[in-house]
Amino acid sequence: MRIKLISILLLYIGLTVIAIGQKRPDSIVGKWVSPDDVRTVRVFKEDNKYKADIIKSNNPDEIGKLILWNLVYDLESREWNDGKIQLPGMSHDVDCYIKMINTDSIKITGYHGLRVLGKSELYFKSQ
């Protein structure tokens, strides 16, 4: 009886984790604000990949610029990776990934080659 109860409990936990994991990929879709409130980006999904463009900026020339593309959600690492980022002022794009810190903040990291040498910035959910 005890083994049966444990098996049912493990099955329930497993199904719950799968259900949560399947909903999570689209949790970055929406508007995110930089910590200094200089720029707001809109993350959206297109062709099963995530992208972001600038929708608000102190510099009007930046508005509408696509800055993130080709991000895909990796269920195992619980991050969006294999993407590219090109921030305004950069002459080239670099690899990037996004980690969700909590429901209200994400960490966007751009890097050349080695992730540990990357530069990260937090963005906060826009109201």
C-alpha cells in the first residue's frame, strides 16, 4: 500500500512539473523595462522563436529596432537560449540567453564564446 501511494504521489508530481514547464516558455512574452527606465522592450513569439524590439526609448532612433532574435526555450535548463542580441550602439550581434529570475524580472546575458564572460542586465516586467 505504501509503495502504491508513493508511486501515485511521484506520478502526480511529475505531471505537475510537466504541466508547469509547458506553460513557462511564453512567460517572457510581454513588455520589460530596463533598470534605469531608459528603454522598454517587447518580447514576442514568432515562428516558435522569441524576439524583442524596442518600443520606448529616450532615443527616438532606437524605437522599432529588433534587438533579440532566435531565442528558443530549453525545458531542461529552464532558459531561453541560442539567440542573438544587438543592442543600440553595437556594430555586431553576440550570442545571448535569458533566465527568468521571478515572475517580474528577467536576466538577459550577451556573450562572445564563453557564457561566464558575458555581460548581463536585469529587466523588469512593465505594468
